[in-house]
Amino acid sequence: MSRINVMQPWLGEEEVTAVAEVIRSGWVAQGPRVAEFERAFADRQQVGYAVATSSCTTALHLALVVAGVRAGDDVVVPSFSFIATANAATYLGARPVFADVDPATGNVSPETLRAALTGRTRAVIVVDQGGVPVDLVALRDVCDPRGVAVVEDAACAIGSTYRGRPVGAGADVTAWSFHPRKLLTTGEGGMLTTRSAEWASQARRLREHGMSVSAADRHAQVLAPAEAYLEVGFNYRMTDLQAAVGLVQLRRLDDVVRRRRELAARYHRALDGTGLRAVRDPAWGTTNYQSFWVEVPPEHPVDRDGLLARLAEAGISARRGIMAAHRQPAYAGRDGVRTDLSTTERLTDRTLILPLFHEMTEDQLDRVVTVLTGTVVPSSARLATSGREG
Ligand SMILES: *Cc1c(COP(=O)(O)O)cnc(C)c1O
């Protein structure tokens, strides 16, 4: 039986041609394709400015810098996230303060956020976990009166919506990922978006060593203008090779989201009534189902790891649910790290992520469901049913 992967990027000949064109042009580093990708991305996301980066992790780092986070500040982050969310604060010598999440969405809520605020909180990073949008307006109501900056980690959420618009536009600054595990990929890559012209230009400068003139602008002139290094920056640039792929991928995005939501609806129909609780759209938006997770309740006859093993035996690659950063050696036992994150621990221990990708067939999905739910029906019950049906 052929293997079913948990995720597969959707790439084609158009991407191959786009990269070949960049190579033939002779300009492969950050240049015209990156600028074009940034404009197209800002349009698509309905936000003023987009700054391409080497990854979401580096975009998060820059986002916290422009939001004014400094060493000694506190930054509230969900523990229930990929560890890069917390690391961005640590890079700056700030302290990540872990917030718990809401059980239905896997996201920080106004209540869990409020419980994690301290007198030194400078910013929060809210995460649209697995593609499920956060309730940004409700979270801003907590942060704005306190002067706490709201950074959105939308690594998973391209193609998700909040109150009828693309996610990410309502935060002070938002970070995106183009890793192949996400819906839109450039191999590695990321983006920072913001409504602030000033923050965008600071991020642009910081991603390129703090230079006053970009390398692309210097190259455009035979006698390059002298550059100054205005502050200590980084090399967080994207290449034109990556941006060329990103431009093609952006055009595929609507198709990808539509197909994923179709497949997710099929999962929902099949799993309703099985006792396995699947992630769904929240009241305030739609998810792109970047991670289609299900929660295995304690009374279920087979536990999460048992189900994972059964799937693996059948050649189906599922995954343990989202990690809990506060339990990782990098953070566990550190000064001030909270351990009372009961919903985070429950979701981390009891959820699994099912295969879902653009080119997945209905047959493949049905095979996943059969293996997953087949394990919960005792063989005696199955025999009894088939007996009654003759
Ligand atoms: C994938 C992911 C990241 C990291 O993205 P990279 O582009 O690999 O740096 C950060 N935050 C979340 C929530 C993610 O899912």
C-alpha cells in the first residue's frame, strides 16, 4: 500500500520555469522578484507593507525589535506553539511568559492572555495555531489600554480569514512562514507585514545589515552610492530564486485553501459521532486547516499514541499534536516559566494531526478514516453489525 504523508507541498512546472528565469537573469539574491513578491503579498493580505525575510523565525525577531522589545522586557507567548515563537523573545534577552490556550481553538484567549500579563509586558505574540484565526479584536481590547504591542505569528495562517478579511491585517506587525510544512512555500522563507511605514522601513534596513542603501539599489548604479550602517542589523534576506517561487505559489493559494476545506469537511462528516473531536472554524473566521487535528478523549478505547502507531502500520504518516514549549529542555525549569498550563498540556498530549494536502484524494482520506476509526470498533461489535445486516 502506498504511503500517505501528513503534508505535501504543491509545486509544478510553473515554479520550475520561474526559477529558471531568475537564474538566466543573472540576479539571484534579493532584488526585483523579492520586491514584486512583497507587493503582491501586501495586496493579497490587504495590509500596507510587506518585508520578505529568510524565515518566519527571523520575521518574528524583527517584529519584536520594531515593536520596541528590549532586554529585560516580558513577552507573552502561547506555550502551545512551535518553539520559534518563544525563541524570538529570548533572542532579544526578553523573557517569554507562557500563556495557556482555549481548548476549542488552541489559541490564546482574552482570559488566558490576561492571566499571563506582568508589569513588564512589552508585547504579546498571538498565534493563529494550525491556521485557526485568533479573535484579534478581543485580544486587542486587553492589550491596547496597557500599551502592549500585538504581534501576530501567522506562520500557519495564510489563506485563513478573520471577520471576512485575510488574517494578520489587524495586528501591529505580523510574521508569516513559507516553510514546506505551510500552505505556501518558497523552500525556506518568511514575511513581515505591518500598517506602519516606519516599522516597515526599519525592518527592511535591519534585514540587510542595517544598511542605509539596499544592495539591489547600489547595484543599479555604476558608481554605487556610499552606504552607512545605521545600527547593528542582520542578514535575514530572501533570495529572488525564492520570491519567484512565492509569486507562483501565491496564485495557487485560493485553490489550495478551497481544496483543503473540502477535504476537511469530508473528515468532519466521517468523524462526527466517533468521539474524536476535530478542529473547526471559530465563530469569528475561517481556518485554512493547515493542521487538521483531532483530540482523543481519555475514555476513548485507544489512546493518541496507540492511534498513531496503528496509522503508521498502515503506511499513514500522522503527527503528534502541537508541542508545548514550556516542557522542552530549552525552557523547562527556567526562571519564571509557568507550569500550570493545563489546557496546553491536555491538547499536546491528546491531539494528533491527520494527513491533509492539496493533492490528497478522497480515497486516501477514506483510508485514513478507516484505519483511525476501525481501531475503536471492537471486532465483536463489527461482527454483530454485519450479522444483523445479513
Ligand atoms: C512554522 C512555524 C514557525 C517557524 O517558521 P519558519 O519559517 O520555519 O521559521 C513559527 N511559528 C509557528 C506557529 C509555526 O508554525
